[in-house]
Amino acid sequence: MRIKKIHLYSKKLAAQKAFYTDQLGFELLKSSENEFTIQTGVTQITFEKNTEHNYYHFAFNIPSFQIQEAFDWLKTKAIEFITNEDSYFIDFKSWNAAAVYFYDADGNIAELIARKNMAIESKEEFSEKSILGVSEIGMPVMDVGLTHSKIIDELGLIQYSGDQDYFCAMGDEEGLLIIVDQKVKKWFPTELPAVPVPFKMEVEIEGKEFGFQYSGKEITV
């Protein structure tokens, strides 16, 4: 699944715009008083102004063997890292991947993840242009099993990891819906509860394009 566009909400829109454009250097495509859109790899991200504090958990794919370079690049950006057991690097052995986590200006939990199975190599110095696109979006729900069935019926996505109990990743390494039980799950590697928040996406699955919307309660495709 390729996430071509994703629409998120922001309480601190000006700070969020400065973070992604000035601090991280992402390309600004358009901007208004109420929203702005940036490009990162294959994905356009729009942040829309909202009075509610919505914190998301999302990930960006990077070249498969550049996790150290990505960390070194982030260190120059004066961001707030999220550690796990005093380590900046988190090794997902079952996914054959490594990641570093950080907060953006809105307090979203963002992640750069290097997936070795994708075998995407780069000899370029790591920069914002190295980021391949958004590859994960967290989706806390009341019933993981019911949501799992609906995603299969509506999008035809397969299960990548987990079960239908409290955690289920659906899609593939290019794009994953991280479906979790909002009643029991916290967003790794923090102690923040996985609170349902609304988002919209345009995705491509096996050559077909879909619009996907999650209200925080209901899914619309």
C-alpha cells in the first residue's frame, strides 16, 4: 500500500509548519491560514488547524541501511528524541527493521524506520530528500478484530503482523495501518495511551486508488 496523501489535524499549526519546513526542510507545497501541505518522498502530508489536541503515531520509511545516518541527521535538527531503555535505536527483529523516534511540534510520535527486507540502498548523504514517504499511521479502535475484517472487505489489505486481539498491522512494508485496541494499548515507546484521532488518506493498492477516512470511530472508504 502506497500512502500518496494523508490529512492530519494540528492544534499548533504555525509551530508545526515551522518544524517540518524550517527545521526538517520538507518541501512546502501550499499554505493558508488554516492548513499547509508538505511533500516527503511519495507522500503529501496536509496539516489542518484544529482546536482539539490530536496526537498521532506515524512512521516514515528511509533507505534500508541508513538508520545511523538518519539519527545523525536528526541530531543536527535539535529535535526531541524518544528513547527506549536509554537507547535511541529500536531494533524490531521480527520485522527485520530498525527505527528512531521523535516528537514533532504538536507532540505527535514520529518515526524513521529502515526496513532491511526492502533492500533499498543509498550512497547519498542522508537528508530530508532521503525520506521515502509515510509508511505507517496508527489507528486506535474499539474492536481490532472487527476492524481487521472491515479493512479486508473494503481495501483487500492482508495482515502483516500481530493478531486480531489488541494489535494488528495491515498492508505491507511500503504502507501499514497500525490497528490497536484503544482500551489497553499505549504507543510504543512512550507511555501515552493510544487515543483515537481522525485522519484521511489517499492510497494506492495494487494499482487501484482509494480514499480512506477514519473519524476516530467509523471507517469510510
